[in-house]
Amino acid sequence: MNRTVYLDNFATTKPAEEVLEGMLPYFREIFGNALSPYDLGQRAREAVEEARVEVAELIKAKPQEIIFTSGGTESNNMAIVGLAKANKKKGNHVIVSTVEHHSITNPARHLEREGFEVTFLPVDRYGVIDLNFLERALREDTVLVSVQLANPEVGTIQPVKEVVRLAKRVGALVHTDAVAAIPQMKVDVDDLGVDALSLSAHLFYGPKGAGALYIRKGVRVQPIIYGGIQEGGRRGGTENVPAIVGMGIAARLLRQNLPTMVPKMQALRDRLIKGLLERIPNLHLTGHPEKRLPGHASFIVEFVEGEAMLLMLAFKGIYTSSGSTCTSKALKASPVLSSMGYPAHLIQGSILFVLSKDTQEEDIDYVLNTMPEVVERLRELSPFKEGWKDMEKWEKATCPHH
């Protein structure tokens, strides 16, 4: 019988048992509306505010700077559209990187249709943003810069503190999408210096349908969901109390466990990368080799079609991804890998493994023993098996001294 190994933890994570248990009372006994004035509602309100404190402590923010949302996508939409429109008097120029999630790039394109000018910040072959380009692109009318803290597809960690330093020269606000970073690295909003930061509960062992947007005190943001007075009037709609409670518990657990989780994940990740590169020819690590998330390993497998590889691995009990869940389901080449210069036919062989707090040595050993056989079998069926080494030619073209 196959072992089950789940390594798709940027699609979602398995909720912690403490999270599930903590949420149940708010479905059963304490089911009141958090705005109701009687005790059933006030107990729900207290739970929401306790969760706000936990989420704030996770990123070293103040509780009043946390806005609860339905997840990372809403948080990113609110950051891009809400910050740009609320501060339009300063200017109408926005900068975002080319490797952002769709919930950043699509709202940016919406702003273009609304009359804003958007500059897309390029990256190098490792997925790192071009700071020189950013410095040249910044203008007095630049109102907002958004650069993710870490990329979910290739694991590259971006120099966000440098982005803030440059942006502040022209008085621009800085937002970072930290959805992928939060589960695997310590985040301090004051240390980063950002004005806004997005996070999503289901990527750090919390429930789906709960997220948050940090907005630094004094920064103006326009709502994108209009309704009542919830979230200080910044986000209308009845609070999803059970999910918010679950997010608070997940935030507390992550804060407590991250110091021991990170070294364990990094050791297992290094074992996985080293083992696969030794066992599979024409396999190439994507993303930055050092400045990457500790539990993230991403590759391009030459002469293999990614979808077939994922399905065959799943048949063997190994669950992983070929990139962003949104992109892979759309059957389109990853815009992240395209921005890094990879040709479309190589992108089709991309695969990524994202480890979690539950990943064990035996899981990594099972992948190391299973994946080479899967790749070999698929290459036997591949029409490209006798082809030239595309990756070597690409590497020589993009990095002459490689």
C-alpha cells in the first residue's frame, strides 16, 4: 500500500486539531452575531477581538491595524484597489512585480482601466526583483508599490526592506503579499517597514475563508466591500466568527512553533533538493538557491509534461503541484516562470514541493525513491526524449558565465 505524502501546502494546509476544536463552540453554542448587544453576541465579539490580538502578535502589529477578510485574495484586492483609490490625491502611478499572485496583478490591471498608470517590475532568472529598475521607475506621483515577501511558486524571498527604503524617498506606500511567507518565516511589520501586509489562515493550518489585511495606523484605505460598520467600517458584512476564531488559534500556534518548525523544514528541504538532483538527470532547481523559503523546493523536469507527472505521483500517494493552483487549473503557462525567462515548453515540466510542520523524513525518502521512477517512465513515453538539452541552452543564453 502506498504511503500518503502531502506536499502541496501552498494550495492549502491541513487544519490543526486545536483549530478545529476551538471553532466548534462558535457553530454550536456561541453562534450569535458579533454585533448583537446581548450576551450571545458579545461573547462572539470577544472571541473576534481575541483573535485580532493573536493575528496582530504574529506579525508584531497592533490589534487595531488588523482587518479581517475572507482570505488572501480579498486582502490583496483591498490593498491594491483600496490603497490606490484612497490616496489618489498624491498620484495615480502604481508599481507591482511581474511575479505577483493574480490577486495582485488583476486588481492592478483593473486600476489601469480606471485611469491609473501601472508599471510592472521585472525579475531576474531567480525570480528576484530588479531594484535598479524600481529606483528608476519610482516617481513623485507613485502612490503604491506592491512586492510579495516570498513567491509561492519558486520560493524566492524578495528584498522588501530595500523596496520600502526606495519607495519612501518619493512618499509611496508599500504593500507586501505575505501569504506564502507567513507559514515559513518570522514576519515583523515594523522591521519590514511596510504600510500594508496580506495573510491567509488556510496556509498556516487554519480554516479556509479567513484572512487579514494589516494596515499601518494612519494609512488611509478605501473599502472594496460596502455594508455595515464591521471592521471599523472598512469591510462590511457579518463576521465569520468561527473562521476568525480558527485563524486566531492558528496564528498563536504558528508563533509558538515556528522557531522549531523552520530548522526541521529546512533540513528536510535540503535533503529533498540534493536527493532529487542526484537521482534525476536534466532536473533543474528553480528560484533562488539560497534566498528561498525553508520548506520550499521547486524544479523543472525536462522532457516531461507536468500534469501527467502530478497525476502519476498522486497515484503513488504523493500530492504536489506544478505551480500556482489558479494557473495550473487554467492550463496556462506560469506567468512567474515566464517572467523569469523560461520558455513555455520547459514550464510545462515544472513541479514544486511545499513542506509543512507535519512532514517527516520518511515522507522525503518516499519521494526520493518514487519520483525518479515516475520521471523515467514518463520520459520513455515522451516525444522529446531524444531532444537537445533545452535547459543548458537557456542557461547559457541567460547567464553567459554559468
